[in-house]
Amino acid sequence: MKMENEILLKNNFNGLQHLGIPVTNLEQSVTFYTKLGFTRILTSKVPDPAGAIHVAMMKRDNVIVELYQLVGKELEELRSRSDGHIDHIAFDVIDIDKAFSELKVAGFETIEDKPVFLGFWDRGCKYFAIRGPNREKLEFNQIL
């Protein structure tokens, strides 16, 4: 890794993009967040070998929450928890490929082999993630 005082992604960081929350019932969660003043701004699906993962992006002011309903064993594991959890925090970057390269060169282990395209938003988005020191997932995301 680079030196501690060196700032990574110096000119390629726009701040917090969204919080990702896995849910057991997407529509129930959408209703809950709607009551808190959030508006659904995107509905999508992500292919998964166990079945489609349904996604809803909810926005209030400058805060976006990604709600997604897992499938298969992951859904059952989520249902068995007494407390939920936030799966990831996503940071907005200007150039996803540059961010990926910079973090790889700096010695960070990426979860994905390269930025992944999703058909979200008008033209899609790309993301990749790294793990923090406590196994937290930090996602870097560019809306195209």
C-alpha cells in the first residue's frame, strides 16, 4: 500500500453515493422508506444464479438508499438475523477505471476482478469494491 499520508483518489472522488441495505421484503421496505420521505427513483433486477435480485433506489434530498431483496441462502441467512445490517457504503467517483487502477496499484485487494457494469440509471453504472480493515465493504461507483 502507499504511504499513510498520501491521499488516494484525490481528484476522482465526489463523496457518498449510496448505502446498500439487503432486505427480506422489498415492497415492505419501499413502503417504510416512503413513509420517511424517500421516493423510489429506480427499480431494477440483478441476475443471480439463485434467481433475480430485485433492487429499489430510494432518494430523499441528497441521500440515496439502495434496497435489495436477496435470493436463496443469502435471503434465508438475512431472515435469521435479529438485527439487520448495512451491506456496503458506496462512494461516487468521476472515472471508475482510473479509481480501480489507482487502488490496485496502491495495494488494495479488490473484490471484483474489474469494474462491473449494471444496467441501472439511464446509461448504466460501473462499480467495484474493496474490504476495509473490519471486513466492511467499500464500493466505488460511477453512474455513466
